[in-house]
Amino acid sequence: MYNWIWQQPDWTAFTWQDEIILPLTRHIHQKIGILLGQSQHDPEKDHLTLDNLIANLVSSSAIENESLNVYSLRSSLAKRLGVSLDQPYPSSDRSEGLANIMLDALNNFEQDLSIERLLQWHQWLFNEPDWTMQRIRIGQLRGHEPMQVVSGRIDRPTVHFEAPPREGLDQKLNEFIQWFNISRTNALLDPLIRAGIVHLWFVTLHPFDDGNGRITRTLTDLALAQMDQQSIRLYAMSPVILNKRKSYYDILEHSQKGDADITAWLSWFLQALDESLEQTLNRIERTLVKSAFWQKFSEVDLHEGQRKVLNRLLDGGENGFEHGISASQYQKVAKVSKATATRHLTDLLEKGCIVKMEGGGRNTRYQIGFH
């Protein structure tokens, strides 16, 4: 009886059930094709790329309960991507290090993986002086003390995962690196399945004192970049993993206590990837609708408050008044009086920019009148 997957002989000879996994991979490949096609028409493609890279880094750190300075990160990434910002912000050592890791994975995807490259990523991840105070071995593999993921009381801890012992770790890591480099050209291995295997295999080795999750997710991005260098910049997996953090840890624990059949893990991983693609497609669609809207109404004379509210409605999402906007909400967003809000909305109705939603009465709501 084995407690952990890595205790089994030949545990990395992973298997999965094609009848469950292949329909998912086929669906995702189609979606990536649609995404690449749609993005060609996106006027904000550069900013979409920048926002996705930031979302990936911020969420990957948030999964580990670390918060980052988004403005500093935006400056570091924008500088490297050649995107000009309206309001540049000073970048920090921390954001420069994270930008280095992300863009090394996405730009240098042709370069073989090596132990030196992984150790360099680890140094970049912990490149601020205060990390050294926490006794993390930066830029080197973990020590000989047991590496466990635990929760609960100190006297009765629950062990969710125990990593392989330090002895023999160098060889196990070399085997992973060798497989990573060779499997890239394996025509019989779907690159999406390969990315899922990369994620589970590396996070199970857990080769560092800290930062294993973040480096695992960067390696996953590198594997996806090797499949397709264009679309990887257009979607971000880490925000979806952050939203599903509990089920992410549950499926990892289940898989790391399981056997070499990783169907359940691959199924979870591919569904999370599908969700991240769907989010980007929705965003691009909103951007295209917004662009077409302002082309149509480019000659229309509007107040600044009206433009602000229309942009919020067009952006959709959390801040976009999914269920339409009322006169009182308009008043708050545009920062105008009740009478002015009513006058502005009537004006927008007459110009065809908005329409009244079903229902009405005192709580009349309005939405964009252009599709």
C-alpha cells in the first residue's frame, strides 16, 4: 500500500482514459483556433496581452496568499512588451523578477529546459532582500528535512501531501527535465495533455523550499507556449485556478494519493483551461462590440458622464451593470443630479445609444441599444 503516487514504481508512466480526455482536447483546440482568428480583429490586442500576463502573475501569487503591486508589475511588463502606458509607475525588483520569469517562458520557448534555467527562475522569484531573512534556499533545491503540506492543529495535523525525499531528488528532477525536452516533439502526445502532465509531475516533485506552485504554473505556460506561441499570450489560466482554488488543491491531493491513471486530474486541468479561453473570447467580443459602437456613434455629441456610463455598459463584467443601469445608478457613476441623470438618459434614448429594458415603472433600467 502506497500513501503517495511517487512511492509507486514507474509512477510517471501516466495513463488516462481517451474517451473522457480526447473530446476535451478536441474542443479546446477548436476554441484556440477561434481565439486566434478573433484576436486578429481586436484593436486592443496589445493591452489584452499585457492584462493577461499581469492577471496570470497576480493570480498565481494570490493562490499562495501573496499579493503583488499591480502597477509596478504593469510597468515592468509594458516596458518589455513595448506597450506605452498612460500613467507609468516605478517598477520594483520584485516586479522585474516576475516579468523576467514570465517572458523567459513565453519568449524563449524554443530553448531547452535545464536545471540552471529552473534555478534562475527561482532566483528571480525571490530576488528581494527580505526573502533571505526567511531562510529560503534561493536558487537551489530544498534541504533534507521532510517537505509536507499540512493543515489543522499542530498536535493533530492533516498531511495533504508529502514530497519525495531529498535523497534522489536531483535524479528525479533530471528525469523530468529530460522528458520535458523530448516529449515536446512527440507527435503521439497531445500538447494539452503534455501541459497537464507537466503541471502534476513538477508540483509532485516539489523541488524547492518555496515557490513550487508558481514555478509549476510558469512551466505549464512554457509547455503551452511550445504548442502555440500566439494564443498563450491571450488567455490566463491562473485566475481560473485562483477562483477554483479549493477544488484545485482537492484534485491535486486526490491525484497525488492516487495511481498513474490521471484522468481525473487531466479532466479538471482541461476544463480550467477551457474556462480561461472562454473568458478571453467573451472579452474580445465585448471589445469588438465596443469598437463598432463608437464607430457608429462617433459623430454624436455626448456629455462626458454619458460616455463614461456607456463605456461601463459596453465593458460588461463585474463593473458593467449586467442587468442594465437605473437612473439612480447613472447619477452615481456620472456624478450628476437626479434631474440631470434623467435628462441624460432621455437624450441617449432619443439618439439610439440605449434602449429601455423590459419591466419598467419606477425602476426602469437601460442597456446598450446596439448589437
